[in-house]
Amino acid sequence: MEFMTENEYIRQYFAMLEAECKARVLSQPAPTDGKSYCAPKLDHWMGCWNYTEAGTRATEPCPPIPGFDYLQNATFDCRENGTWYVNPATGREYADYSACFNFENAIKEMDKDVIHIYVTIALFCLSFVMISISLVIFFKFRQLRCDRITIHKNLFISYLLTDLFYLVYLSVIHFAEDVVLHNPDWCQFLHVITQYAIVCNFAWMFCEGLYLHTVMMSAFTSGKSVIIACLIIGWGVPVPLTIIYGAVRASLKDNIIACWSSESSFLWIMYAPVVLSMAINVVFVVNIMRLLITKLRQIPEVAQTSFISIHRKAVRATAILIPLLGLQFLIFIKRPEDKDSTLSTIYQYVLAIFVPLQGAFVSIMYCFCNGEVRSFTTKTKMEST
């Protein structure tokens, strides 16, 4: 990317502050006047705290980063025993940046995206409800127990987990300023587990394509072996990817900020395999369409129809696979570079609609509008009356 994102600016700024602090403070010898001092320290906001006499309060200007008022000061108390103040809630040394956080400016910034945030949360809630109902239906009717529905169940569970963790994470990031400010470990873990759920979701979309392609290619393949492979891919493969991502990001000081809510290039540790899986799903869809056209030509009634009609039937049959396999997300890989442009605004709102509603779309197409499901539910209602 040619332009500097907000996150890249913060990283570069933090790197500059770190280098400056090492040269100006951390490399300097301790005072030799016989008094007790707190040792110099570079904190997670890149606050550079010099040797401070015991029993006094150190003061440093607030860093000029988004949401902070750089005209204010942060403070750090050096206790009588020559150690920095420790927050009882976290057990960690705590520099007070509460005066830095300009709630008025932060609210103004959030007001620009407030509609986007509330729309996203509302749609995630809708998707969560619809997916929950779909899972109840799938688990309730014994007649629906088959390999295809088993794949659907796992996909829907991954949607449920993604919706749940995303809802919690969005709520924390946008409505709990104190949590974002103090950046507790549990909030970082919430980010990591949310990313795990997202990767699992895409892994099960890949499994849907893998299962359908396998069935189309070979009617003699063991369903059990395919299910086992899908369970490993869907729930197992994302585990090492998530662990590596979490370990790498936690090891870098300039990334341990704001519950990791800012964009990071390290997300590609998990999302590169996701993009690869979607590309493979595209290959699956193309080959499935080819097989459908071949099979349609072999049917006497259909073979008598026009070439265009046959291809139209095949396209219509494969088009419904697009939301199931998540192929529409391929258009969201590249974000518009000018984040203040109209195109970027449209991108944000379209993303805010399509991402949370993905589970709702799939539940409608593959549960509520599924012929088997509707016949079983209708039959059950008739038997109960």
C-alpha cells in the first residue's frame, strides 16, 4: 500500500518514541546521590519514564495518537519503596493515562461510524437468531441426519460462534472505553478467539465445497472419511494458525494496544490460508458446473433443449453455492486506499451488511427454504394436530 494507514502511523510513531527513549533515558546511568529511585521504564503506550525519586509522581505529555489529547499529561507514581505503582486489578505497573483520553474527541470520531456500528451489531443479532433456529431444526429431526446435513451443522455452529464472539468483541471495542484504554489480557484473548471463530467459519465453507466436489466426482468415496477430513480441516487447522498469530502479535510492543482492534499485517498469518481456500472453492464451483452440464446433456429430455438452456440450468444450480462457499467475500479482499472517499464509505456499509448477514443468507437458503426441511417440518405439524 502506498498510503500510510492509521495503524502504520502509530507503529512508526511508537518505534520512533522507543528509539528516542532508549537513547535519552534507558541508556543513562542511575543517579548517585544516595536517594531511592524508581528505575526508568518504557510502557505499552511508549511512555518514557525517567528515574523518579521515591514517593513522588512523574509526569509525561500524552502521546499524539488517535483518541488522545496530546495537550494533557500522563502520570506515574513512584512508591516509597522505589517501585512503580501497581494496579491492584491487573497486578501490573500502571501509568495513569486517563487524562490523555479525550472522550469528547473520541465520541466525535465514533459518531461518524455509529450507524455503521449499530447496523452491524443488529444484523449479527439477526443472523445469530436465525442460525440458532436452523440448528434446532437440524438437530431435532432424525430424518435429516446425513453426511450433507452434518457438514451444514458444523458450518452453522461456526457461524454461531463467529456471531457470538464478534458481537461481544464489537461491544467491548466500541462501548467500553476503559477496557480499550487499559488493554487487559482477556480483551486481547477475546480478539484472538474471535479470529479463530472467523477462520473456522471459512474453513467450513471450504469443507462444503470439498464435500460437494468429492460427491460429484466420485459416488464411491466413503462419506465417513470425508466427514473426518472436514472435522480436522474445519476445527483443527485454524488452531495452529491462531496460536502463531497470537504469539507473534503478543511479542511485539507496538501491537499490544487497544485490544488489538486496529488492522495488522499479521492477520495474514490466518487470512492467507482463508483466501487460498476460497480460490480452491472457485475451482470446485467451476468443475461442479462442468459436471452438471455434462450430466444434463446425458438426460434425454434435457438434451433436446437448447445449448443456452442447459447452461442456464447449470449456472442457476451453481449460483446458490456462492453464499454457501463464501465466494462473495473475494470482492472484499482489497479495501479502497482512500478511506475518506465515497467508494470507501460504500465499501464499509456493504461490508457491514454482507458479513453479519452471511449466516442469515445461508440459513434461509439451506434450512428454511430447503425442500427436505420444509417437508419434514410440515409433516410433523400435521401429525401433531
